[in-house]
Amino acid sequence: MLKTFIYTALLFSLLLISSAVKSHDYATPEDAVNAYIQAVKTGSGELVKMAFQASASIQYYNQEGEFKQFTREEFANAVNTGNEWDASINITSVRKSGFAANATVEFVWGKQQQHAYTDYLNIIYDGKSWHISDKVAQYKSLKDN
């Protein structure tokens, strides 16, 4: 009886590990970018970790014009609010050359759609999956446009 329980628990654990590994195998650059978009839209730090390489750097200028820099872990912690973000988020371009790619993503939000970020993402294929290796971004106000 105990042997059967241990065997079942071990098998269940292996299935969970297997599904976790598969859940972040992105077949295309767009898959990795869409995982990032979903992470930000839902406030999921875990999805950030899955979309970005462990060595990724995140740099941007915020609404106050301040330069910010994060590691993947720091960025995941900042995003990890669990809050839904009511923003319009679109991939505006993807360029791919072999195993390297670049994508531009536009975020627009606010009652009058007056706030925006433009993200520039570098994406790389590591032999198994596509992941974001770097992000740079710029905040811009759309209230005068």
C-alpha cells in the first residue's frame, strides 16, 4: 500500500514537472512576446519568469522621466500584483533573422487613452525555445496628441 502511494506520488510529481517545463517552451518569438503581454496584463510574475531568460535585463524610462533598470527577478516581483491591467496591448512589429528576433509592443491606457509605453524586445532561440533576452522601453504621454 505504501509502495503504491509513493509510486503514485512520484508519478504525479513527474507529470507536474513535465507540464511546467512544457508551459514555457515557446515555438515562435510571438509566443514569448504574447506570454510577456499576458504576464503584464494579469500581474503574473511567474509568467514574466517564463517569458524572459534568467539573464535578461529590463531598462526603461517611466512616467516621471526616471531611468529604471531591473533584473528578470526584480521585474517579475514588480509585475507580480495579481491585478488585471485595463490596457490596450499590441505587438506592432516582429523582425526575425534565423535564431534572433526583435519585437515592438505598444501599451496604451488611461480613461482617455492618454498614457503609453513602447517596448522594444530582443528575443533569442536557445536551441529549445524562444525567450526575451532584453527589454528597453519609453513612457510617452498621449494627452497632447
